[in-house]
Amino acid sequence: MLALQYIRENKETLIEGLKKRGFDSPEVIDQIILLDHERRSKQTELDAQLAASNQMAKEIGVLFKTGEVEKANVLKGKSAASKGITKKLQEELQETTERLFELRTQVPNQPHESVPAGSTEEDNEEIFKAGTIPKLDSQALPHWELASKYDLIDFELGTKITGAGFPVYKGKGARLQRGLINYFLDRNTAAGYQEIQVPHLVNEASGFGTGQLPDKEGQMYHVQNDNLYLIPTAEVPLTNLYRNRLLNVSDLPIAMTGYTPCFRREAGSYGAHVRGLNRLHQFDKVEIVRIEEPKNAMEALEGMVAHVKSILNELELPYRILRLCGGDLGFTSALTYDFEIYSTAQERWLEISSVSTFDGFQAERLQLRYKDKEGKKQSVHTLNGSSLALPRVMAGLLENCQTPEGIQIPKALIPFVGFDRIQ
């Protein structure tokens, strides 16, 4: 959520920046500014009314003590009328504040100046590419057929137990999954991220804090009786560890990593492009999250990008990095880099990580602040990234590492899985 002071002081810049997203509703910004002015005016009026009421209460006490009962009773009548005015002002202030808050939640984050304009994924900007796309023989198979051939993943059994999008990993498939999780966590902790295990369900306040609610409510699994949500990513519980906190500048930066299963309804996802591991309702992911001073946030973002690059280089997978255009940005993001690996068997790029900075947008929703060296309260900047999402990494490994003799495991993974080949 954008800070009110920023909206007031940067109206034209904000309106122009939001056009990159296709958000062309300047009247909403105008209404926010108008309501904010109304709220502050009512607050000033209420404060003055309360101060007058307090002064009358003191005077009434003095009059009774000095025996001036008649004057005291007259003033008591005025005090009673003042309480009615106070109550009305409080109700009006609450109503204005609620309307203002509701409007603010409808405005997405302002894109960073480097974000390209555009409305679809075709407008995303490729900024980096690495690795060699392997040339597979004519007998090469997509990962869902490889999973069946080597008895690694059973999609039909998952459908029987739960439904489509809930695969069952077996044998070396399960070991490869577990090995990838441990590998990612070890690489992250070696880079200075503290490993944290978090709940897999969150409350409404947590979903709002990181921006999943109300924007992505339809994509989340909801436990109605308890009003809890299954997490779509570890970003939600990890970042919410610091909701409603006032940090000291010495506490920063904060770097966390966590493994969790993730749950997404993905309503309306059908067709060959979501077959196999390409899009699931339950999947495993290792996340990295950072909380930074604003002046260090962009450097931290570049460091996160470099970290994910180093992992993909070790996995020997061909990949590219895209800077997302305004129309493809998530609601809360100011700048996002998408990592994609090339699936040779499917002949297309598969997204396997997003690394984003949210500037102060999440911090405003989380009420997360820090005290700078002068003791002034400031908003932090939050960042997060997948490091990495397992399903498409698994798909890329199976497809790109297949040979006539089986699937060759990258050297970096062998100590984590205990075998060098699947055959």
C-alpha cells in the first residue's frame, strides 16, 4: 500500500507511473487525496473539541470546589452537548478513515523507473541468457513421460487421492525432490540467509500484509471454519514474522530462507501448457526474503538475482532473465525479474523463479518500520525471491539431462541425492 504522504507529494509522478500497469484511474488518486484532506481536517476538529471538553471538565471541578454550583451546572450542560458533538465527529472520522483505507487497497504499487511499459508477457525485456540448450535425439521425451518411464512421479495416483495437480513422488523421484530442497537451503544459508520453518496456514491479517488478500483471494485455498488460508508461498509467513514491528537500524538487513509446500488453486488452468509439473495446485518451494533499509534495497535485489543465477549455473540448466513489464507485474511489486529455464523436450521457456522488490508497499500494509540513526521512524523495503520453485526445476532437469543411458544428475546435486544417474 502506498504511503499517504507519498501520494500527496507525488501525485503526477504516481499517476504517470501507474499507467505502465494499465492502471489509468487518476480519479481514484484524486479521491484518496481529497479523503485524506477530509480525514486530517476532521482529526484536527476532533482534537480541538476534545481539548475544549477537557478544559470544561477542569473548570467544572474548580467551580464546584469554590461553591459556584449554578455556574458549574450551566457548564455541565455545555459539556454534555460537547460530548454529542465529539461522538458525531468520531463517527465521521472513522467512516472517512475506512473509506480512505479501502480506496488505498485498490491502488497497486508504483513500478520502478526501469520497468518497461507493456501490457502482456510479450512486452517483458530479456536482460540475460546463459547456458547451452542441449540437442536431444528424436527419442527425447517430455518430463511427464520420463516420470512414468522411470517410475519417478505418479500423476494419476495423486488425482485418485486428491485431484489433478497433486502429484505423488516415488523412489528416486522423491529423493531428487528432497535433494533439491536440501541443496537450495544449504546454498541459501551459505549465502547468509537464516533458515526458518514457518506455519503452512496463515490468517487474514498475514494475507493482507504481503498483498495476497484481497487481490489474490480466488487463488488461495480457504479453510472456512477457522478463517485460515493455505500459503501460496513462504513469502507470506516469513515476511509476516515482522508485521507490526518497530526495528532498529542495527537489526537490518534481515535475510531469511524457508522451505514450504505451496498451495494455489490456479482456477481455469487447462491445456497442454499446464501438463505434468508445469502447473500444480500443491508444490514445494524454497524462498528467500530480505528486509532492508531503502538505500540498500536495489543493491540487495541485484545480490538476490546473482544468487539465483549461481544456483542455476551449478545445475547446468540453460536459463534467461526477464525484466517484467508494467502490465505483467504483480500487484505489490515495484520491480520483478523472472528466471526461466528452457525445456528442450517441450521447446519452450518455463518460469522457475521471480525475484522482486516491493519498496515500502508491503511495509505500509504490514506496519513495519525501523528507527534510523537519528531515531526517526521510517518504512523498510521488503524483497523476496524463489530459490527455487521445484516443479519446473525438476521438469527441466529430467528433460534437459536425459540421455539414451538415462537421466544424468548434475554434479552439484549428486551429494544431495546419493546417485549420479536415473535409469
